[in-house]
Amino acid sequence: MSLLDDIAARGAQIRERVHELAQGKYSTDIKTVMVVGYVALALQLHKAIWLLTDAKLYGAAFALVRPVFDAWLRALWINGIATPEQVEQASQDELPFPSMDKMLAAIKPVYFSKPAKQDANAQADDEATNHAAMVDRLFHWLTPLWRVLHSYTHPGARQLARQFTADQVKPSFTEREIAQGLNLPSVALIFLMGPFFISIGKQAAADEVHALALQYFAEFNERLTKGQ
């Protein structure tokens, strides 16, 4: 199978599994309802991207990538950073959310900078190191990536340019670019679901997401770089 086929299949498997793990009843307090709503929306958007890609509507699919990251950022910010007053305002669409950079800076120490437990097992130590590297890579990506995603969502010059091949109105996405586009919402989903499960006390589910993340990045990081 090609890189595109493999990454599409694996992304769908991850989405289906975390959706299964997320089933259940939740508290009805405003903050929990909002966070669960963001999770549900991220899962829907992820599936919609796959459906649009299957239909070869790549521009429309890529327009939905940024909203997955928006759901990730807002879910974790609301859950771990926002004051009760801000949660209430957000629930009424009356809160001007902080900028992406400010939300990133706020959530990283809360969710992603906890020191790994020391373990005599070399494999566990390697996994902790790999996970820390994945986190650093994601946060390093996002600032420059945000403008690109914004252009596809709102629709900017990048999105418009992709509607043409030379002088023909014909989408100009390569298989590698489509694979890279599908990788992004899966990464966002992975980094949303782990902290989400921890926040609601589902440690076993969080551990499974962690294992899925390590497997996913081990399989695709190098292949995405080389386009294989």
C-alpha cells in the first residue's frame, strides 16, 4: 500500500478506537459539557475530512484541518486554564478566546511538560523520550503551520492556488501532500484525546492513546519526511 493509503487507514482506525473509548456518561457541569462537545466535534471533523478525501474534494477536506486543531486548543484551554467566568462566557459565545500562541503557551506546561517517571526499563525511558520529542515537534510546527491552515480554511491564496493545475481548473494536490494533510488532523486528535482521558479519570484509555501515538509516529514520521 502507498503512504496515502496507509496513513488514511491508520487515521481511521485511531478515530474509531478513541471514539469507542470515549463512550459513556459525563458530568453535566458547563465545563465538562463544553470539553466533551469539543471532543465530539473533533471526531466528526476528522471523519468528514476522510469522507471528503475519498470523494477527491481535497480543498474542502483541507479547509477542515484547522478546526480540528481549534477544537484541540479550546478543549484543553477551557478544561485546564479558563476561569469559571471565562467558561460561562465561552458557553454563551461571549468570550474572545486568547490567540493561538497564548493558548499554546498556556496549555503546554499543564498537559505536556510533566516530567516522565524514572523507570529502570530502558524501553520505557526511550518511550518517554520519544513522547517528549513528539510534543516538542508539534508545538514547534504549529506557529508557522497556523497561517497555512488559516489560508485553507478561510479561503486564502494557498487554497485558491490549489484549485488550478497550470491554466486548468483542476486540483493540484499530490499524493504526498494529501497524506501530509491527513496526518495533521490525526496528530491533533491524538494530542487531544490523551489529556482528555486523563482529565476525566480514564487512565487506561489515556495509556492506550499514548501507545497508539508512539506506534503512529514510529511508523509515519520518517515516511512522511521521505514521502514513501
